[in-house]
Amino acid sequence: MPRAESYCMKMIRRDGGTASAIQARLVLAQILYDQKKYQQGVDELKRAEDEISKSREFGPSVHLVMAAGLEQLKKYRDAAQEYEKAAKRAQFDSDRQRYESMAARAYLTAGDTAKAKAMWTVLGADSKGTVAGEARVRLGELTAAAGQPQS
């Protein structure tokens, strides 16, 4: 792990601003996550936000990896926002819908039932959508949970 981490750091310094540097940051963040250094991995990705904003092909991936680290840190609302950023940068509807479903799950975990329900409602309305079935199930669960009497 230390050798891989060192190699990634060298590549980031040497190739800053290129696609290979962005890939190296993604790998470095994953290496840090594997060592349970979630905050360091998230910080590494945040340092590259200018590079990320210029990268059409890696932008969604960076936001997804950052969201995963934030979830490990139990920062679910922040993770949901990163999933939404990934969705906005997605090139394909199926990817956008998957990322939005991940955001809805993270919002629900954060305790923001209203935001999760709103997202699931939109996703469930598209009968041919990638996650429409799951969205309808999640909406059913939220509706059933809301209708159950408190004990």
C-alpha cells in the first residue's frame, strides 16, 4: 500500500491537470479508504476540484468515490449531495437515475425523509427508468412506515 500511495502521489505531482492525474487521485482515495483513512481520501479528492470540473469523463466517478468516503464518515447528507453532483454530470440517463437513487438512499439514512421521498417520486414516475421499480418499492415502504401507528 505505501508503494502504491507513493506512486500515485508522484503521478499527481508530475501529471497535474491531466486525465492520468485524476485517475491517480481516484486510486489514491481508494487506497486511503482501504486503510480506513476516509477523511484523507475525501480531502485528496477535494484538492482536485478544479481539475474535476474540467473533466467530463471522470467527474461523476470522483463525486461517487467522494460520496462513498463521506458515507463511511457517517456524513450522509454530504454524501447525498455528492451523489447528486455525480447525477448532474452523468452522460447517460441510466447512470443519472442510479446516482439519484444513491442520493435518495443517503438522504433517507441522514433522516431527510421528505427529500428522499421527493427523489423516489420522480424516479418512480418514469416507468421505463432504470430504478423505477426500486423507486416504487421505496415509496411504498415510506408510505407504509408513515401510516403505521406509533407504539
